[in-house]
Amino acid sequence: MYSKETLQSVFQSKFDFDTWQNLLHELFKANELREQPELLDVSTETETAYYLGKLSAPDAEIGLFYYRLSVGSVMHKRAGLRKLVKTFINQCWGVFDAALAVFDDGDNWRVSFISDIKGETTSPKRYTFVFGNAAQYYHTAASRFLKLQSDGVSFKTLKEAFSVESLTKEFYKELFDWYQWALSDEMGVTYPNNTSTETGDRTIQEHLIRLITRLMFVWFIKQKKLVPNDIFDVAKLQEILTDFDPVSNSGGNYYNAILQNLFFATLNRPVNERKFATDKNFQGKDEHYGIKTLFRDANEYTYFKKSKEEIIDLFKQSPFLNGGLFECLDKEQDKNGKIFYYDGFSRVKGRQ
């Protein structure tokens, strides 16, 4: 039996043929695996294709295939699918209802479930997971494979496991559950719009939706390698932040030090202009008072174990987006200069 941790380790690693064969045998219960993979005549100089065997599920015959790419990446694999489909109707193997195929480029590997082959050989439906990134945790893929292990493998369960629609529904359900949890009185999440009071703003729906929107966009550009993986890695964050506690319900140094500096001082400022706000006093105020596009550290102590130069360098791969999504909304909104901290971007402890 595979555990979630074991599957995540497999997915984080480069493709290993023996490990995949074991998965096919032990988790997918493939009943006919070739002792030696059979080289297919659709192989080319850049793509070597193999037939591995088949899986006879209660409701389908599923062919098992492996493609080794010497040129190109599996991250956006499109070529070769039609050639692969042609192998399904080879008289040596019969016509499969579906196929489970691995595409490996040496760095990443792609597992595709290709369904509805009979009668639709020119445009089969394909569902995919891409693996091989050591910084990813592959929570969804691991949970889907574990469900296959418990429910048993069939055409229906495979299609559900790989289905984009099912993934989307699951994602938004989990996201809404988190939103409801964050709104609950039990959690007591506040946004200190008015810092002169002891209690923060409990009308936080808009704040949370804005935070979720920003985080989703950040995750999207992270997949494009435009945001450093280190800021989502607990072990790396322990090296970057002072007193970092990933499960704290009260500590705000991750939000202040990492997320807000990413949102407002990185994605909302040109790369060559990025720097920390100083703490020098000017006419009773900090020199950079009111400027919301500079990196900030706490006044009382430092958020960081690393130097300011190292922190700025950490974010150097992230672009200037020049859009409203990452504009800090902290504003002076009355004649007395009172600031409403809609985002809480401050060097003063307690305004997170």
C-alpha cells in the first residue's frame, strides 16, 4: 500500500522506469505487463515509444505506454498523440478503450489518461498530471492516486482521478471551505482598519476575497517560475524569517515580511527600483512615510535572518506587473491624516 508521503516523493523525483512499473503493478493492478517493453514502430529520432502491457478493468481494456523524449519538454506536450493513438488499433494488441501513457523528457514527466478512443481516434480526450518538480508537494495528485488505490481502478475511477472538471470542483470546494473557516468567529481573524481601537475590523469578507485573488495570481505566476519557490518552503522560510511558525494563529511575520513585500514592494515596483524603506526620521516621520511600494521591516525588531540585500535578491526573478491587483490600499482618508489600513502594510507591530 502506498502512503501519501511515498507518492509525493515519487512525483517530486525524476521519472524512474522501475518505480513506474511497480506503481502499475501494485496500485493500478495491471494484469499484463511485458517483461521487456516492446519498442513501437512509431518511434522517431526524438521520441522513443514503448508498449508496456495492458490493464483489464471491469469496464474497459486500458493500454499502457511509455514515451521517452530526447528533444523538447513534456510541460506542453502535444506532438505524438495521434501517432500514439494509431498504435491502439494494431492487430497485435486489439483496440483499447483508453490508454495510460507516460511522457518523460529527463527533467519532468507527464502521466496522461487518454479516453474515448473507440470511434474517436482523431481527437481522444486527454487528462494529465505533470511531475518532477522537487519543490512541489503534489497534494491533489497524491490524494487522487490514493483514492484509486482504495476504490479500485476502472475506466470510471481513472477518468474521475484525472478529470480537470473534478479537480476544479474539488479545488473550489476546498477554497470555499477555507474562506468560511477564516470568516468564523472561532478563528477571530481581523483587519485593523482603525488602529486606535483594540479590536480590528470583523467585516472582513472583502479583505479575504482580495487576499485569495492575490494569492491565486501569485500561484499562477509561480508555475511560470516568476516567483521563488523558497517563499512557499517551510524549511527555507525557517532560514529566512525570525521566529517563523507556520501553524501560528497569531504571528504575522509571514504575511508582513513575505506576502506584503511580494505584493506591494515587488510585483508593484520596477525591478531596478526595489529597496527597503529607511527608518530615518524626517520632521517627526520616517523618511519614506506613506510610500507603499518599498520593502518594509519591523521597527521594533527585524523579521529577517538575512540581510536586506539578500531579501531583495530573493525576489529578483519576479516581474513588475504594473496592475491594480497589487496596489496597497492603505490610505489617509480624513482631514486629520488618519490612515485606514485596508492591507495593513506597516512597520508597526500589531498592524498585520
